[in-house]
Amino acid sequence: MMRHLISAADLSRDDAVLILDTAEEMARVADRPIKKLPALRGRTVVNLFFEDSTRTRISFEAAEKRLSADVINFAAKGSSVSKGESLKDTAQTLEAMGVDAVVIRHGASGAPYRLATSGWIDAAVINAGDGTHQHPTQALLDAFTMRRRLVGRDAGLGQDLAGKRITIVGDVLHSRVARSNVDLLHTLGAEVTLVAPPTLVPVGVERWPCEVSYDLDGVLSKSDAVMMLRVQRERMNAAFFPTEREYSRRYGLDGERMAKMPEHAIVMHPGPMVRGMEITAEVADSDRCTVVEQVANGVSIRMAVLYLLLGGNEPAVTHTRPTGSEEK
Amino acid sequence: MDTQDTKDPAAARPVLEGPDIARVLTRIAHEIVERAKGADDVVLLGIPTRGVFLARRLAEKLQEITGRKIPVGSLDITMYRDDLRMHPPRALARTEIPGDGIDGRLVVLVDDVLFSGRTIRAALDALNDIGRPRAVQLAVLVDRGHRELPIRADYVGKNLPTSLRETVKVQLTEEDGRDAVLLGAKPASA
């Protein structure tokens, strides 16, 4: 019985819609005087962060606490990991402490999968970002934000994103957010177009369920949502484009470009934003930009995922990792 | 409350039909007005799914009687259930608290069937996280007995003595296309 969330590609349409619908109810807790639900009372969740993260870790922590879980934060810096402990030994230490779920962020792609399938621990594993591979809760919160804005808060219940045109712009090569979003948005019926300089488009992209374009201006007028990605300088060890100025002129979103988008279209960004690089301050501060909303929605989505994986005696989200005969 | 509806609906015997349910709700509305001395501070909270429809119908009747709009909402108890850990997680239903909240008000919980009392215990816990009502009362369409907790209803549509081998199913037009309370036999396999 699998009960992990490793990749957005593992979610079926119905699973994804159930998570979004559950998040819609979870969001209402934020308006209450007592922002707490008893669903995970007595469950212990570890936030195991091998890579720096502010918003994802805080978001998971807020979600866990709102569901009354006991939370243990583990940052690799200054821990036994910096003394040379392996992932296996860390995992077995957590297992010995009786942990029910591990939220893991790791610089190496595949680390959460290894943790979930190695038999080192019994706990549910939730991927909070691994290398350049996947960040499924980010994709879910993005889809949640799109459904709320493009379909409607109540009208969206039970609905997917069929026919919505989503454009993802920027450093696709290094972006786990882009990968997760392409997988999930495709599952939810949206049409995704990636826009990036040719050097920042990954090898093998032709097998992804999406279109690729190098012309941002041509795509903008046909987009319901435009998602800007940060250029991840920390993962770049080569020159991918001549100058930052050239990048932002060809692939950055400014007020003039935003005006070409349809009236209802929204601008999204997973954060952290680099103003002046991929997005101008004018766009970032406009009310079409959903960055702050995405952060709030992140807590609701993570509450929904935690509840559906840990709330009962078995997970409500059936997870289909290919183990041989299963179709993918 | 039973969701597994494997039995033949024709075999179930209707105990209340549409007009009976309407009369029962009218009576309960009058009782609420009488006991709450005018229902000035009443807030009706239905427990999903069918309790919500009953609460809305009660609110309409109360408005006819008092001439005032009565706040009505819903209270999802899923995450407060004591058997949460014994099943896969259930889909959540809507909790909708009327704008003025429940602090200092007389909250009347509304549900379709009162059985073990565990749902109501969960509802009381859920209320605790939302505010502090002046008092909490309970209105149910059917009380079928077999309480497992010290809980009783303030307003009862019909007392229905049942055995544990029987099932009670409430159908409402909003959800099921017709109004009825059905008494049936539990499938042998259960």
C-alpha cells in the first residue's frame, strides 16, 4: 500500500480534484478565530530539510500545526548530516522516534523516492522539492490558485482545469516547479506552453505533455495564466544566456507585455521573485499577480495533502507508482 | 447516516411521507419559538448532508412565524469524529457559520437521525473551536434510540423505536428527489 506524495505525475485526475476540493474547505479555517482542527492529533510529522527553504518549510509547518500534528523541524545545517550522516541513518533515527510522516526537501533528485521505497522507514513521505525533479505541493497550490481565479471558488468544486491555457516562462531546465506543473496541469486537462531561451529548455522536453515556444509575445495573448519562474543562479554552473539585461528583455514580464494578456488572465510566480529580472515591480505589485495568494493557498493545499494521507487508517489518495504491471 | 444502500428500497417501509415531514418541521419551528421566547438569538446549524437541508427548511418556517430572517449555516464534523482513525479519510463537507457568529447566541443543531449520539458529540467539539454559544440545543427529524453517549434531543420529529437490525434512512427532495423516512432491514451480510 503506497501512501506517499512523491511526484505530481502520480496523481490521477480524481485524486487531484479531491485534494483541491479538500483544500477549499481547509481554506475556511484560516478565517476562524481558532485556526485549528483536530484531524492529526497525536501524529508526529518531521520536516526534513536538506536544502534551504523559507516559504515551503513555514507553509508545511503552519499546515501541520493547524491540523494539530506534533511537528519536529530538522535542518541539515548544524545537524548530524553536516557531520557526515547518510540519509539512511537519518531515516532510521527518525523511524526509531516513531515518526508518522516525513516532509523532505533534498538537493538530489530522487531522494524522497529513495526514502519512500527503501524500506528504511514506515512513515508517509511527502516530497517538498527534490533537486530539479519534482515539487508536487507547489503544483497543487498553483492549480488551486488557477481554479479559484479562472473557474471560481464555489463554482470550481469538483472541477478540473479543462481547456485552460497556461504559459510557464523562464528557467525550465532547473525548475522542479515547471516539471510538476506540466504533469499536474496536463492531468487536470489544461494546455501548457513552456517559454524559455533554448539553452534553458531541458533535453527530452518533446516527450513532455506540453508545447514549447521561444516567443513570449506570441503566446501571451492566448494565455489564461502566465507563470514566471525565477532564474536559478545557484544551480547554474555555465553561461545559459549572454546578459541578464538581454534575458529580461526577451523573457521578462513587464507592464507592456502584461497588457497583451487577456483581461481575465493572471500572473503567477512560485517565489522568491527577483524584481527587475523575470518580473518588473509594476507587474509584481499589480492585482493580477497572485504571488501572495499562492502563499496563503499553499497552507490550505498542504493541510489537504496531510489530512488525506494521514487523517485515517489508510490514505484517501491512491498513489500509483509503477511497480511493474501497473499502467502509468 | 448509512451510506451503503445495498438493500432493496422497495423493501423499506415508509414511516413518514412528504406531508408528514412538513407538518413535523412546522411543529418543531413552533416549539423553538416557544422555548426560545421568540427565537431572537437563534442560529440554526445543520449537520451535512441532510441536516443542512432540514435546517434551511426550519429557517423558512421560523421566518414565517416570527417575520424575521433566522441565520442558518452548516457544521461539518468529519474531522471531529471519534472513528476518524478507523476509516480512510472522508471528503470534507462545508462549514458555513452565519456572519454574526455564534458567540452568545442560541445554537440549534439540526440533524436527520439521532442514533448513537456520537455525531452530536463531534458537533459539540466542533462548535467549541468556533465560538461560545449562550446555549446549544438539538433538533432531529427522527430519534431511533440506542444512544451510546449521554445525549438527548430537545426537539424530536418522530420517536421511532427500532432494533439494531433495522436501518433508518431519511430522504429529502434536495438530495434524493423525494421526502420520506424509510425503515428497513439491515442486509444480512453487514
